[in-house]
Amino acid sequence: MTPIPPPRNGWLRPRGVDAGAAPLLAGRALRALADGWMAVLLPAALLALGLDALQVGLLISATLLGSALATLAVGAFGHRFAPGTLLRSAAWLMVATGLGFAGLHDFWPLLLVAFVGTLNPSGGDVSVFLPLEHARLAAAARGDARTTLFARYSVAGALCAAIGSLAAAAPGALAGATGIDRINTLRAMFVLYALVGVAVWWLYRRLPDARHAPAAGNPAGGEPAAAPLGASRRTVIRLAALFSVDAFAGGLVVQSLLALWLLQRFGVTLAQAGLIFFATGLLSAASQLLAPLLARRIGLLATMVFTHLPANLCLVAAAFAPTLPVALALLLVRAALSQMDVPTRSAFVMAAVTPAERTAAASFTAVPRSLAAALAPALAGAWFAAGWTALPLVVCGLLKVAYDLALWRSCRGLVLAID
């Protein structure tokens, strides 16, 4: 394959970062764009097909559970394959997922596609792409440049997901302008999701094999193929256990379920929900740009914990908000703080392990997160079906507070060792 020419330093290639990071950032942006509208439209599309809230929760759980198992397979066996091949295969799976949801309407076939596919019902990235991209990004930079690179990776996702959420209004506008049945306009958005998968494949088709491409600071050759965990096993197990608590809590209010809460609690329209998630996504993106600056001053762990705590308290308060404006104000404050831990967490994990363990570490910390998160939406869907619409927000916020405190207590010494 043709090597990627080194671009000038810019947003897609921060100073001190290898040129191979640019297509990874661009691919993350495209995937987030599609995830943005899917997270808002998914519950509306499933309800339009005649499914109930419990079935919507089960389908969302299936997407997360399938992603977790696929990520586990990448962590255990991915080092045996060329990383570029795995990324391109994931892109084709994204294509198949979009076409499957566009063409099916019964619960059980949709459940199967949700399980094996790449659909992402959350505001972040929980797909099989994540460990593959993280390992390559970690090899492309070192030190502060690595934290900056992960921040831009997260910002690209958050910003494009916010823009994508605006497209949630497209099916209604298209149906009104053309007279096309609303369910068919919703299906068209799944076809568009598949086309984004084709674009991602096109970007990743030019990625060189990481085992032969030069890595930042290592002109003689890139990192070796990722190996299963060795010396860092205990550290990764500790982090995975803590991250799984956070992920289970987050699974109770993934973006699709938060959209369902807004639809049922305040009667917002899809267009209004899209604007709400656009605003929260912009705030999330801006905060992630600030995360590396804050981390340089107070450290990775302090940035993760002390921005997360107030965000979680805002979520609990939003559950009891008497009006939509009060709820929106609390959700906007939460959005401005809650995602600053995303790039710092990624940089933290990559810095805590040896280079050869990075793909495995990214996978084995992501898998418990995905498995834990996969259980939560079905539970939240049952609470919604029972009329307990505030309970998912309250439980999510309180569990996340407990996670923050446990993370701080458990990892303070580890951070000092890394620094």
C-alpha cells in the first residue's frame, strides 16, 4: 500500500506526532458523525417499528455486549494480525450494520445485527475500533504530545457527534417536504451510516502496517506487534475493575436513553433533542481541548476525578428538575465537565503499560467497561417501562461519584510513579 505522506503540523497532526495519526483522527471524526445521529434516532426508529421501551433497552444492551466481546477478541488475538487489516475489517462491519438495520424490522433479527455490529448508542466510543486506534495513536507520540493527541482524538469524536446529532431532525424534515413515510426516512439514515463505513474504510486502506511503520521517537522502526499483558497485568486489572463501575453507571444513561428520557419526561421533539445534544457535544468537545492543559498543571488522575465529581452531582440534580430549562442547565454544566476524563484516561492507560502491551491494555480495560455498560441499558429500559424515569439518572450519578472516590484512593501512588 502507498505510504501516507507526512502532512504539515496542524490540527490533524500536532507537533511531535507521527504522520500516521491523521487518518485515525479523520476516521474517528467520521464515525462520531454517524454515531451522533444514530444515538438520537435509534430509540425513535425502534419505537416507530412498534417495539416497546424494554425491547429498546435490550437492543441497546446487545450493541454494547457485542462490542465488548469483539474488543475482547482483539485484545486476546489481535496481535496475530496486521492492525490495518483489523481496522479495515471493522469498517466493513460498520457497513453491514447500517444495511442490516435499514432492511430489518423484527425484534430478533435486529437483536442479532445489534450484537454483531458496530452501532454505538452512547455519546462516546465503545466500538471495536477503540483499542486498535488507541494502540496506533500511542505509538505516534510520547509524553505531553501523547496526551494532546488523545485529546484531539476525543475532541474530534465529541464535536462531530454533536454535529451529527443535528441530523436527527432530517427524517422529519424530509418526510414533511417529500411526503415519504417517516419510517422510510429513518431507514435512510441507517443507509447513510453504512456509507460512512465505506468512507472510513477508504481512509484506513492507506494505513501502513504498524509493525513496519516508524513510530515517533523510533526512526529505526515501529512498535512490535501488540503482545498479551505481562508486567502490567495487575495495573490493568485494577484499572479495568474501576472503569467497569463507571461504565455500568454510564450505561444507564447512554445518549439514546437520555434522549428517551427527554422524549418521555418533557415531550421534546427529535429536532429539539438534536439541538440539545448538539449543545452538550460542543461543550464536551471544548472541555476535552482544555483537559491536556489542566493535566499538565494538576496531573492526569486529578483531572479525571475532580472534573467528574461535580458533573455527576449535576446529573442527579437533573433527575429532579421541575422544568425543561432547569434540566437543560444542569445537563449543560454536566457536559462541560464530564468528558474531560476521556483523553486523560486514555493517556493514563497508555502511559501505565509497556509499548508492547498497549493494544492488549486498551482492549482489556475497554472490555469490562463494555460488558458492564451492556447490562445497564436493559435495566434502565425496564425502569422506563415501569414509569421510574428518574431512577436511571440518580443511580448513574451516585455510582459515578463512588467510582471517582475509589479511583482517587486506589491510583494516587500509580500516578506519582508514572509522572
